[in-house]
Amino acid sequence: MNPLTNCLCILVVVAVVFSLSYSETPAMCPGLNGRDGRDGANGPKGDPGVHGEPGIPGERGNTGPPGKVGPKGNPGEKGNTGDTGLAGNKGAKGEIGVGLPGGQGQKGEKGSPDVESIKKTVDLESRIVSLEKKVFWLKNVLLFHGGKQVGDKVFVTTGGEENFDNAQKTCREAGGRLTAPRNAAENSAIEEIIRTKGNGKKAFLGITDSEVEGTFKYSTGQTITFQNWNPGEPNNNKNIEDCAEMISNGKWNDMPCNEQRLVICEFE
């Protein structure tokens, strides 16, 4: 059977099937399956397609943002030393610098003596000698009147009694200060003056704890470096004893500053 006959047979079968599917009386027997049709013959090879013409290149886009900085590379090898460059032009002359001090000059000739200077020097030396004699005389007078000397200090009493403030004033106006022994030798000298010239009276010492209770200081403001307190003293009896006195045996006692005591001054 040729291909055309096969096509006609297929169309007849399709028409019969279509007619039976819409008939009011159903078919009594199912139709036989038709045979599969054969593949049609291969068609002729088509002509090759025509290639399109190349398109026109588009415009270049804008430059994108810079990317992140990459990691630092390893240092390269040291390059070879380059050739020595040409010498530069000579610079301008600099300003004159300040020189160092010169050496010591030659010793000058001895000048003629200044008569006025010589007179002033002689007069000054004469006054110093006179003052030294006067000081020596004054010390002898003080010692003659019952004063005592220990080292460069001379201790002497007025023989009168005053309160602490007035006693300090009396000694200060005389060019000294209220006595305050710094060692055992000075303490002994004051003790002897009390016994021989003070008739055993108690004498003020130039120390007080009026600033800080229990911390006795000299009139100069320094904390005392020597002390010879009577047993049980100082005791600040009735909280009114801020001054110190020496009794006839050389021992110390704290007592009220407004009481009257023998005045003994020291000079140096």
C-alpha cells in the first residue's frame, strides 16, 4: 500500500469513530484497532540560514567605584645602588658666626694705691678692734655681776621677777633672749645663778608648749633638744601650765605663764 492509500484509510476510520461517538444507539461491538501508520519519508535538506550582520558596539559605561585596598605586599628585594649624581652648585656664603671668648689677656701693670680706700680700710679695722674690746669688757662686767659663761654664751640675771611675756621682752631689749639651756653644762650654769644670785628663786625658761600641748619649743620655734624635767613633770596641772621654770636643784617644772619668776637672760 502506498502512503496516499494509508492516509485515506486513516481518515475513513476517524470518520466512522466520530460518527459512532455521537449516535443515540451505542455500538454493540467494539471496533478493531487499526495498524500504526508508517513514518513519512525524510524531507529534503533546507538551505542554510543567512547570518545576521554584526551589531554596533554600545557606548562605554561609567567607571565603577574603586575597590578596597588589597593587603600590603611583601617588601621587594633591595635594589642596586644607583650611580653617583653630579655635584651640586656651590652654596652662598654664610653669615659670620659669633666667635668663642678669647684667652686671658696679659696681666696689667700694678695701679697706684687708692689713698681713700686705704684710709677706709684702716678705719674699719680700727672700729672692729674697738668693738671686740668693748664686747670683752661687757662680758667681764656681766661675769663680775654674777654672770656665767659656757662656750660662747653668757648667762646673767636682772635680779627681778616678771611674768613670761615681760621676761622675754626684757631680755630681747637688752640684745639677748630668755635663757633656755641646750645641754647639761648650760643647765648647770643657770642652776648656779639661781642659787647664788637669785636667792633660790624659781626662774623662767625660754620654752613653752602654748602652740601644741605637750610639745615644748624654744622661743625660736624649734622643738627642744635637751630637757631636765622633775619626776612627774610636765603634767599641765589644771590645764593652765604652758610655760616652764627651773627650780634651785636644776630640775624643770611646767607652770602658768602669768606668774612671776626670776628673769635670766642669755647672750652670745
